Amino acid sequence: MFRQEVSETSVSTKGRGFYEITREVESFVSKTGIKTGLATVHIQHTSASLLVQENADPEVRRDFERFFQRLVPDGDRIFEHTAEGDDDMPAHIRTALTTVNLSIPVVRGELALGTWQGIYVWEHRKHPHTRRVTIHLLGE
Amino acid sequence: MFRQEVSETSVSTKGRGFYEITREVESFVSKTGIKTGLATVHIQHTSASLLVQENADPEVRRDFERFFQRLVPDGDRIFEHTAEGDDDMPAHIRTALTTVNLSIPVVRGELALGTWQGIYVWEHRKHPHTRRVTIHLLGE
Amino acid sequence: MFRQEVSETSVSTKGRGFYEITREVESFVSKTGIKTGLATVHIQHTSASLLVQENADPEVRRDFERFFQRLVPDGDRIFEHTAEGDDDMPAHIRTALTTVNLSIPVVRGELALGTWQGIYVWEHRKHPHTRRVTIHLLGE
């Protein structure tokens, strides 16, 4: 029997960086008992994004941060919208370059993630924020 | 009772820039009467994309445009595929750096968008185009 | 009657480059007989991604490759995570800048792709790999 489950959750960030939510999404899928389906994760913000990336080596995340800081520098004088801080427009652009939603199949009761794939909330603002995330699960 | 609804619509653009479609997607969701579900928006092009971004301050969109023009310059001599104009390859790359589809949960009869999230068609070509967008809604 | 179908497939790559899977996804949709629905394609890796792009002119893909090699250079000294090769961190970043999953509506028994849209696995590592891809289809 097809059914849907929704989880409205939030992630407290301590400023710019990665916050893994793989286990939280997996645990939600597991609790519903849905064996085959589709899980959608949506972050309700424009200055924090979602990233599926390697969950093994923390060097990878440090390199990501360094690369994006060079690609979209804080305080870049190209930006006109600076009233909310010199990291605000970079946060919007970093969000656009990554993604705000993911749709991952559920197979045999688990997210069809690869061995090294973890799901992260990537906070792009320097200050702590509470980031709302909606998880939608459909299946049977 | 689960059901699906599909809307095949189009957006007329006046050249490079942002065209908000949030209300159109919301109104489609509302008309179907579906209270819980999943809305997918797909743009059927390779030189225009979808973007979820701040809908409050137009400065943000001007900064986006400026940043992307610097990141992927029109007429960059690195490009071989120039027969369709000096903004054609940049339009393809800008599309790849953003996205062509979005999947947004529907909760309590509304898209689970954040307060500041608007859905935009981002036209990357300089000339006007008609951009076809398919909206798929599944739920009950 | 709503139903779901899942295909767990793989793509053998010969190193960095584009591998079109449009026909494989279309053929899966066609075989299920589902006329209206949602197809989700998820690649289970962090150094290969999915791209919807022009399927007509191979110049476009060469320009993509050239642009991304300049944007995220192999062997960039900014990277700390180099143990797996000088193309490893660039592969992770190129994956993040594009996408690992796509959700495409199915209308009249076919993927709602535009005329020029093809679905590609983009291998970002220089060496050959076997890339696992999960296709989930839901509809009736």
C-alpha cells in the first residue's frame, strides 16, 4: 500500500561548515518501514545548501571549503547586496552552485546511497543558524 | 487517494535574466487540492535553468548575474562551439552549474519553500526565448 | 494502478568524459509501461556526476571539459587531500558543481526531456571506473 511520510526537522549550525544528516535521514526511512520508494530532502534556505559527498576523510571537506572560498570570495567588490554581511552574497551563490534538494531512491528499506556518499547540510554563513529541512518519503 | 497531475507550461523570456514562477507553481498545487505530496519542476532546455533563490531584494539577482558573467564570460576564447553566438556555451555551462529540475515536498497543501525562497527560470541567452517547463505533482 | 520499478545498473567508463545514458533510461521507462509518473536517476558516487546537456554537437562536451579543467585544475596546490591522485579532489568538486540526482517527469509514456536534452554520466576521474546508477520510476 502506497503511503507518504513527512519529517520537518532542523539543523543547528555553528557557522560555516558541514553538518552530516545521513543518519537522521536513514533513521527516518527505517522508522517508516517503507521498503521501496523515493526520499526527497529539501532545505528551506537560500544561504545554506545540501551536498552529497565523501564521508570518509575530513580533508575532503576542508578542501571543499577552501576551494569555494577562493571561487566565491567573501567581501568581493563585485557585490552590491552587502547589507547583511560580506558573507551573504557568497552564501547565496554557493547555495546556487550546489543544491537545495535531493531525491534519493529507497531500495530494500535503505537509501540507495553509494558506500562513500554522505548527506550534508553545508552552512555558508559565518554565524550560527537554525536550518529547516523537510524530508518527504513516498513508497510502500 | 493517490493521484498525479501534470502541467505543461511555458515562460516567455526577454533575454538574460530571472523570471519568477513561484506563484504559478503554487497556484497549480493549490488547484489540484493535493495536501501532501511531491512537486517536481523540470525545464526542457540546455541554456536556461531553474534557481531557488531570495525573492526579496532584486540586488541579489543583479549580483548573481554579475558573478556568473565573470565566472563564465561570454566570448571566452576557450570555447570551440561558437556558431550559435558568444553567449551559447556560457549559457550551457551556467545551466549545468545550477539545475534543470527541482523536487519540492508539498505539506499542508503548500510547497515546503522557506520564507525567502522563490523559484526562478534563469534565462542565460541574450535573446528572448520561449522556455517549456513541466510540473509534475504526485500526492493525495 | 500506481506502481514502482527500480533498475540498478552500471556504466563502465574509460576515464574522464561523457557517457550518454538517455536511451537506457528511456528504454527502462518504456518497458515498464508506465504512462504518467516520475523517473529519478541517482549516481552512487562522489567523483562522477550526472549532467543533462545538449546531445547534438560533440563540441559542446569538449568545451565543458575544457572549462571545468580550467575552473577546477588537477593538481591545484590548494588541495590537501591528494593521496588518491591529483584528479581526486577536482573530481569531488566537479561532482558537487553539477549533480548526483535528477528527477524527470514521465508524460505520455516518455521522459519529459527537451529536444536537445540528453542525460550523461560525467566521469571526472582519469582512470576507468564502474559507476553504479539507480533508476527509480513511480507512476501508472
